[in-house]
Amino acid sequence: MHYTVYQQVLLALFGVIAVAMVIDKNVADFFLLCLKFVGVQFQRWWWMVRFHPQNPLTNFIMERKMAKLARDLQKEYADQ
């Protein structure tokens, strides 16, 4: 197989990181914390996208939901 230079560099980089993780537990802990940090930042971004008050898509969805709830309540009170 012929690997590209990009693939060789990535393999070497991940190989060095893997050896460092095996030799020193602190390196493994550091990379786990980095992965957790990235996960937390992604979750933070996702919550901001979904629930930010100036997000027009979220406002549109909530407006439709509240309008449907108002129609249902009006129909319920009209039936009584």
C-alpha cells in the first residue's frame, strides 16, 4: 500500500501520542480531560443554539407551539 504524506504524518503523530500515553499515565489523563472539555464545549454550543432567546428558528418553533396550545385551550373552553 502507498500512503500519502498526510497519512504518514497522522500515523506518526498518533503513534507518538500512544507511546506517551502508555509510558506516562498523566498524558493519558490529559487527553481524556481534553476530550471531555471538547464534549462539554459542544454541549454548551448545542444548548446555546437550541435555547438562545434571539435564535429565530427556536422562536418560530416556540411561537407555533404556543399558538397550538392557545387554540386547544380556546376549543376546550368553547366546548364547556
